[in-house]
Amino acid sequence: MNGFRKSAAVDDDKDGQYDKGCKYFKMTSTIAINLGDLQLLKKAQVYIGKAHQMTAFSRHIKATGHVNTERVLAWKNSRNDMFNDPSAV
């Protein structure tokens, strides 16, 4: 299994948790602006960025499929040219 856990990012966002995180961090940034709290605003912006990044990552993993992800990881670990080998399909 190459140390890859399918549930790592994919299952974390099964209920749109990263999308919810973006929503709540955006609310936090609005509150920080209203309070004039620059430090809180900066933190909220970083967390918004992280949540967006993880949302995109989760969607990419879902789109590529588990088998394709496993093949990429197997290739990465062995550095063999299995993509041009018809028997590797």
C-alpha cells in the first residue's frame, strides 16, 4: 500500500469539512476586520488558504481515483517506467 492512506484527505472532506472550514474562517476574517485586529485577520487568511488548498487536494485525489494514485506512488517508490509497459495496466 506504499504508506498511502486513502482516508487521509479524501475521507476528511466527505462531508465538505474543508468547505465548511473556509466558510468559518471567512467569518473569522470579517470579525477581525470589524474589530481592527490585524493579527487575527492574518491568521484567518492563512487558515482560509490552507482550507482551500486541502479542498482542492481532496478533489484531485477523488478525481484521479485510488488505482491511479496507487500506480503513481508505486512508480515514485520504484522509479520504473511502468507507464509505458502495457502489462502494468
